[in-house]
Amino acid sequence: MRILVTGGAGFIGSALVRHLIGQSDHEVLNFDKLTYAGVLTSLTEVDEHPRYRFVRGDICDAQAVKAALAAFKPDVIAHLAAESHVDRSIDGPGEFVQTNIVGTFTLLQQALAYFQDLTPPARSRFRFHHISTDEVFGSLGDSGLFCETTAYDPRSPYSASKAASDHLVRAWGHTFGLPVLVTNCSNNYGPNHFPEKLIPLIIIRALAGEPLSVYGDGANVRDWLYVEDHARALQRVFEAGTPGETYNIGGNAERRNIDVARTVCAALDLASPRADGRPYADQIAFVTDRPGHDRRYAIDASKIRRELGWAPIETFESGVAKTVHWYLGHRDWWGDILAGRYDTGRLGLGKA
């Protein structure tokens, strides 16, 4: 098949592109605006492959989207292009509204026009796969899990913009007959993760001897999903999922933020000990909490396991160990980012 991946230079998008080129016979078009978080060096291993091509474009640009669809003729659109960092959404929500809501609307309109012009056999193959987040469901108490029918209750500008895009996708499926799929995933981590996010930020700041900031009391809980497990799940969904259905994708790895920090520090202690012999966990420092910080997320991924046969391979500990080794071996990748795009300073202090 031909797979058009929006946001294919981002963290999850690049993992999906690398997976599809390395583990399938699909052709891939990466359509990416290359915002601050779009890193083409995440795709160095595939950028000369004959089944891969790249087009720089903005999903808010209807003519650019239309041209890409007409030229590539995809069987699947895997829609990953999004502003994704909660802290940045607190400081500047406008970009999130524009990309995540207006951009998804623009993409849907062009996808629908493209779909309606396809032959009947091509229509039967076509899928619009929208990749979203568990944050749209709001905050859980001490028990319970998010399932596919959990009511939406977004709490941040980021999650509100993703909830809106989810609703748009389902509406285009219900009203216009576009064959849509929606997946909602838990927190991803792994290689090529932009260093504003928790796990790579801990690694990089730990190696620099800087304080490792943990918000509030550190007891906020997230479910963690290794990004390569997620890429396998996405392929399984657009190849075998039922149009109109939603699938939750989780890593079965609930952890408090403080325990995430300690696990990363322990992996660093083994892989790259401090010169003074002290544990990296000594650098952990609690800081003022994020405004509106949701307390707990947890995914019930039993539907995708039952219906499509997918399950995560990595445990949290094995995934963190792989992630730490990747960052230790790819200092040039994140060093270039720190030099030109991001200084690891705190974001999301509510000064929009």
C-alpha cells in the first residue's frame, strides 16, 4: 500500500516511517511542515530508500495537501501532524488550535474530495487513520482505566484541541462516509524523542549535572508506551482495523512521575555512571506543579489485543534501558537540537 504520514518527521511519525520502511513493503510519503519538533535527521536511515519520499508541507495549506494526495495517491492517510506538548499549549494555545483543529479540518476536507474521486476498488482500500491521545479523557482517580467509550473531559489546551480533532474525524466518517479509524495512545517514549518531554529531558539534564525537575509531589501517574510498540500497533490498525472504530493503545506500564525519574536515573547509573560515583537520582528536585496537571491516566488496551492481536513487547524497564543507550550513543542528534531550538528550560508556567 501507499501510506501518507502527516508529521512524519516528528517523534511518533518518524518511528512509524522507519518501521514501515524497515518492516513492510509499503511505500511512504512523509508530509511534514518541519516545525521546531520536526527533525529530518530522525529519518537518516531511510531517506535514500526507494520506497520513501518527503514533501515539506503544512496540513493547514489545502492546496499543498491536495497536490500531495494527487501525486502520491495514498491508500492510507496516517494523521500524526500535531502540536503535542502540554506545557507549550499553556504558554501559547493558538498554535494548537490552528494546527490540531484547523489543520485536521483542512486535511479531512481534502481527503474526502480525494476519496470521492477514487474508483470503487480503491475506495474499499482507503483509510483515514487519526492518531490521538489518552489525554482527551481527562483525569482518573486512583482506580479505573480509559476505554474506547470513556466520555471526553479534556483539561489542557492541548488535550482540548486533540479532542476537537477526534470529534471532527468521527463526524466526517459518520456524515460523509469517509472510512476513518481513531487511535488514542498513552505517553510514548523512546529514541528520537524531542528533549522537551519528560524522559529525554531527564537524560539530557542528568548528563549535564543539572537539576531534574519533577512537578508537584511527583505522584501524577501516566501509562508509558515504547514508541516502536506504538508503530507496530498503528500499522496493525490501518491494515486490519474496522472503519468507524476506535482503538486504545497502551503500554501496560503505569508509573508515578517520580518513579519514572528514578528509573531513568538508575538506567543512567548503569550505562554512564557519574564521575563522582553518586547516583543521578541525587539531582532530582521537586518544583511548582504544572497548572491544571491531570492526576492519573491509564489505558485499557484489551480491545486492540482481542480484535487485532497486538500487545506491547517492551516492559517499561527494558524500554527505558534502550532509550538511555540510544541517547548516550546519539549525542550529535540531540546536541544539534539544544544548540538551535531548545535549551531545556521550563515551559508551561501559565504566562500565555
